[in-house]
Amino acid sequence: MLDFDYMPFKSVRYWALRTLKWFKLGGFLILKSSRECYHVVFDRTVSWTENMRIVAWLCLQSLIER
């Protein structure tokens, strides 16, 4: 699961698709948690280590500071 706060839906969808393809995560569901805040849940189960690799990759690729 990834957490995107204060980001437009289009950007969340873009990064969810890039992450899905790069890590072969199967599919995803985007849930709106509050105004301009989203959770992205992927189909494939991953270990904690791989989850942290995914989060680190996304941070480096997107340069999201929040």
C-alpha cells in the first residue's frame, strides 16, 4: 500500500501505474481517504523488505517531499 497526501488524482494514478509496471504488482485500487489524499493498494503480496524497496524507489523517482 502507498499513501499519497495532498496530490491530484491524476498524479496518484500515474505513479500507481508506473509502480505497478516496474514491480509487476498485478493490479491496484485507489481509495480516497480525504480531500486530495489517497491510498493505493496493490494485488500482489510483498514482504516488508520489498515494500520498503518500492517506497524508496517511488520517493527517488517522483521526488515527492511529503
